[in-house]
Amino acid sequence: MFIKTGSGVGSHPKLHTYEEGYLLPILSGDKLFFGQRHKGLLRQIRDLSELPQEDFDLSYGQLVQNYMEFVQILPHKTSGILGSLLNYGLARATITFQKFCQLGKRQATPLLKFAVFSAALLKDVARVLTNQRIILVDDEGEFLCDWNPFAGSMIGQANYYKMYPITAAYFRFSSEVTPMLAKQLIPRDMFLWLSDDLVVFADWLSALLDQKNDDSKIITWSLALIKREDIIIVLNTLDGALVDIQGPTNEDAEAFLKWLKDAIANGKILVNGEDSGVTVVPEGILLEKKLFKQFVDISKRPVDYSVLQHVVGNLMGIPSKGGQDYFHARYSGLGASTTSFTSFAGGIAQKGKAPLEGMVVDAQMLLLSRETAANISALKSVKAMTANNQQRPVNHANLAAKIHLSHK
């Protein structure tokens, strides 16, 4: 994506990647569908569909718009090029559709055509969920809520969003999630048409699930024809969009998170290590107060460490996720590692050891491996803590309405 910014971010249309903390605008379909080459791809798709313009707009056209507004300018892979998920999907769908219409002309019924096209377009849509954590923010960059892709597109929920990488462990369920999101994006009448024919529908599901079995036929075969090199050729012809990005609104908090993740990744801070200040607990990760002081001392930033702790907590949405208990967590009972997920109320500090105090954050934000995350310490919460989202169902319609009013 071609990015316009006054914050020193590079603007190369092919190489631009995201920097943590920057605010990305949430764009409507007309702003995402840019450049003559993209419009040319849509014309090719329309011609190959052999549908009247009105029917095309309500089927293929609506699906493409839903897909673009859903994936926005997210990368195809973690820390990849912005906009590559959108471009990759369009490129694969177009060349797969062309190849199918050429080689499978006798079998190219209108239903099979749509099935092949939709499977090729939506094959990687689960990457919106498995590649990164997406946070919706207001115009000042303040946390509103985590984006739940199953609640629909980000449009109307906020004006901006931010991305944070998460552990690759979540990628393992991407194929199972794909059909669920595909159903959400395909126009209802088109999905019912597709699912009316169980032979075609089974093949379509197999293609999305990367399955090769007795139910895998023409659709799975069509997707398998296309090689990555074919897609790259089309990708290299696509234009980028002119998108304004805002720099981080709280550089101290963003810098602390980057410093901490780098220190964990490089082994300078050992998770669950003696006096490391970073301990995996059943509720998440306990960051001791001394970590914030350590960062302030090293970075020489003119901010009080207790203020920094609260700013980091606000950045990560702790008030809405877990309330004050998560801001002011206290743990006692140091012992051997365990894989128990039981949380205890009460608890007395071990003799000679003061309770550990700090803030509890989401484990996924610090890119912990599955092995490290499973190695939960024997610390016990001095006060029972339960995240707000585990106590009652979230009404996403009401949440969206509140967010809309808050940033009007």
C-alpha cells in the first residue's frame, strides 16, 4: 500500500509495513477499491461471470466489497506488507476464475463459477484473526475495544484501529475459522444458493478447509492449479492506495511494550525467571512494578513509572477488560511451575517473601510461545480476579452504539 504520512513512515508502494502504535484509518469500499488495475480485475470478473450488470452487482460485486471492507489494509502475513491480504485475495480469485473458465468450460455452470470464485477470494480471510490482534481506537488513539471479526466489519465501529502481533500458535485453527467468516461475507441469497447443492457445497468446504478427500472435486482442483508465482505476477501489477496514517498518540506506552517484547524475545528478560518481573499467571501475565521503573531508568524518559503503568494499562484496555483488580494485582505463594489453570482467592505470602505487585496483561500481547504460556507459575492471586468478558455475554450491538456516541 502507498502510505501518506508526515511521521517519517516510508512510502514505498510495495515494501511498506506497519509500525506498532500507528493509527490506521477504517476505509469504506470506494476508498479501498483504487487504481485502474483493480477496476480492470473487476471488469474481467464481470465478463467471465456472464451475468447482467445488476445481477453481478448483487452477487460478485457485493462479495468483493464485503471482502475489501472486512480485510481493510491488513497484511497477508504477520508483519507483512500493508494491503497485501486484500491484493492477494483479489489476485488469486481473478487468475483462478480465469483458469477455471478456460479449462472447465463444460462444467462452468453459474453456480460452480461463483463457488470457485468465492473460495479463491476467501481462502485466507481467517488471517484477519490469526495474524494479529486488532484494537479499535478513537481519534486520539485511546482504546475502545478489541475488534471481533465475527461481529462484522470495522466500519461504523470506529474511525481508526491499531495492530499488535500475536503468537503464531493461533494460526493452527485458521482453516476451521475460514468457512465461518466466508458465510458472513457472502451475500445471504448467494450462500443459500451455494448450500442448496450439497455436492458443490461439500467441494467448496473442502477447498476452504484444505481437505483432499472423496468430496473434493472441481473447486478444490481449480484452486490447486494456481501457484504462488502466478499470484505474485498479478500482485506486482496492482496499484496502491493513498492512505493517511497517524503516528502513535502515546509514545511512552508503545515504547515500553516494544522494549519488553524485544527483551523477552532476546532472552534478556526470562519469563518466570527469578526476579525477572514477568510471570505467567492463570489470569494472564503479571508485570511487576519494577519493570516500569526499569524502563524509565534505561530510556531516560521524563515520565513517572507509576503513571507509565496506568498509561500502558489504558493502552491495552485493562479498565474494560478486567477493571482495577488487573491494574493493582497482588500475588503470593511462589513455588514450582504447574499447568493448573485454577485461580485462588486469598492466599498468604510465603515466609520471607513479600507478595508480588503489578499489572496483569493479556499473554498474547507479549508473543509468548505455547510452551512458555503453558508453564504457569504457582503464584496465587491474593484477590480473586475474573475478566469482565468472562462474566457475562457482550452485546456487540450496544457496544458499537456506545463507541459510536463516544467518538462523535
